[in-house]
Amino acid sequence: MKIYEYDSYGEYVAIQSEANKKKIKNVFVRKATMQNIKNMRPEASSVLCHGTRNGAEQRYFQEVYDKDLEVMGSEISDTATNFPNTTQWDFMKRNPDWVGKYDIVYSNSLDHCTDPVATLKVWKEQLKEGGNIFLEHTFLDMHNNSCPWDPLELSKDELIKCFEEVGLNIVAESQSGTYVSRGGIPLFQLSK
């Protein structure tokens, strides 16, 4: 595991916000991923998405599930306020209003954190009883190299060790709708 070292937390926030603004029109997630999640977890009334940049995750969840689905997204950049159902928040930090509230916590942005174990602990506590985390993560051969805008680089084995340390169990693993031409990116369904 390799984690880029920032000089300060302020530098981390500034770099993540700058990268967000440069990539604001880019959409990594695919609607097919949310359909895959619905196939794996047909019933849900509340979803929290982390690292949502321009709110595509929230839109796709609402399209695939029911329009009445409560969907919230977090984004560290001040651009969060420009998108519906998005709160400016560092997903590595505990938000008391989110504890025990969600059937699904979803992210494809774990590579933006500086402490995967602590981050996964925060996400785990956001789940209702019986809830699931759905996590897409690219590995070294596909995308991530530790750098200021994607600080976390880890292998699949290292990620699985993080799950175990946090007490998350892999319920299922499938290929997401992202990068289908490359065989897909692993989509983990986790439970506490």
C-alpha cells in the first residue's frame, strides 16, 4: 500500500478540490453499475454516495431505483453546493447525522482517501442494520498510482485486508459497468 503524503490536511483539501474542479464534467460511474447494485440489493430506501463530483451517482440511483429513494452524496469541494442532493463533506470524517441511516453506502472514490481503514470504519457506521457498502476500486494495472489527486494506491489483497480489519465481509463481487471493454472493475458488496 502506498499513500501520498501531504504537508497538511489543508493541502489535501485544496488539492482534492482543485482536481474536482478540473474534472467536474467527467463522469466515472456508469448507470449500469447502479443497475448491477439494484440486482444485488433489490430493496433500498436510502443511499449515501461518497466522492460524487457532479452528482451522477445520485441521479443514476434515483433512475434505477424509485424516484422516492432518499439519495445523498458527499463531495469535499465547494462545488458540492452546485448539485442536488450533495453535501460538502470530507467522506473520511464522521458525520453524526449519517450514522446508522443508510441501506446502501456507495463509492468509487476510495483512492482519494489517506487512510482506507479509518474511512471504511466511517462508512460502515453509516449503514443501517442489514445495510451494504458497494465499492468500486481500480487496481494498479488499470489506473491508480499514488499521487496528490489520487493518494491511495493498493492491491486487491491489501484492500481485502482493510475490509477484514474493519470487520466488513464480502457478500459478493462482480464486475461493474465501468470500463466494460477492459472486463469491468471489481464491485464489492460488503456487510458488517
